[in-house]
Amino acid sequence: MTYYAHSIYKYNTDIEKYEMSLIPGYVINPNGNIDQTQSESEIMKKCYSLIDECDTLVFSSVDGVIGRGVAEEIDYAMCTGLKIYYIFGNKLHEIKTIDIKPIENRTTDRIYATFEYEVV
């Protein structure tokens, strides 16, 4: 199974549908699988629980930027040894290493970090 980490800004959009179509197999999407009215900490606990059920995490960005939740999901997946893929250029790229760089002076955690990565 694959966990799909993406910005809440993409929830219920054509972009979300398109990105999900790029991911093969059974996909766990936090949009629809997690009650978004809970506290942020409760939502993240459930995200980690869903990630634990998967062997792969696929993430996307918004113009090269990820939110705090996506950054934490990537970090958690890396610590648990999951394969990680990034959606870029209409395909999945397997990530060998990733360096998440929090943005200074941000006004929201929804726009949290940039990242540099190396593909396999």
C-alpha cells in the first residue's frame, strides 16, 4: 500500500485526482481517511498510524514547497524505512536522500519548507 502525502490545498481538487491516478496500487489518502476536524496532533497521530500500514510514501509539493504535515510524514516514513517517491513532471521519482529546509519568517505551517533531493 502507498500513503499519499500532499497539501490540504489540493484536497478535493482535480490536481488531487490527477496525482492519485499517477500512483499505482492501493492508495491511502488522508483526505477522506482522517477526520480533519480533529486537532493537528490527533490528525498527525492518525497519519503515522496509516503510514505504518504502508510500504511506500508518495508526496507532492505546491511549487516546490511542502507544508509541515507533509514534511513530518516524509520524515516519519524515512525513519521507518519506507520507499519514498516524489511526484514531479507527471511521474514518480524514487528518492534516495532528501534535505528538508524550513522556510524562515513563514506566516503559516501550510507553507513550511523547501527541499532538495537525490533520486535513486
